[in-house]
Amino acid sequence: MNSEKNVFLNVKVQPGSRKQELKKIGERAYKLHVVSPPTEGKANKEAIAVLAANFNLPPSRVKILKGHRSRQKTVVLQY
């Protein structure tokens, strides 16, 4: 039996910020400030790491489904 549960989030990522910060702005909607620049996937990697740490998951269980090259992303957390 598969007990895996997926939670989908809408995340607006603000790259190049002075500090990391995750704010809940609605039900399953977040705004995430990351320090990394939006080049070579650095901001996406940092976003995954921050979300994984905040939701107590390993980074391999956090995936960006949509918006790899956009600030507005759809992310799935795999529990």
C-alpha cells in the first residue's frame, strides 16, 4: 500500500535578496526570499533546500513542477 502524500504549493521566489525568508501569504501559498542569483539554477536549488528544511523533508522529496525559469513556481512536497 502506498502511503505517500503529495502537497502542492504555490511559491513566489524572490532571488538576490539580502536574507532568506519564507512567508505564508495564503493557504498553500508562500513567498520565498533567497540570497542566490537566478542564474544556472542557483535560486531554484536554494529554494528547494529552504522549503525542505522548513517542512522537515529531505531535499529529494521537494520538486519544482512548474516555473523553473519563472519567479512563480508550483512545488510538490512528497511525504
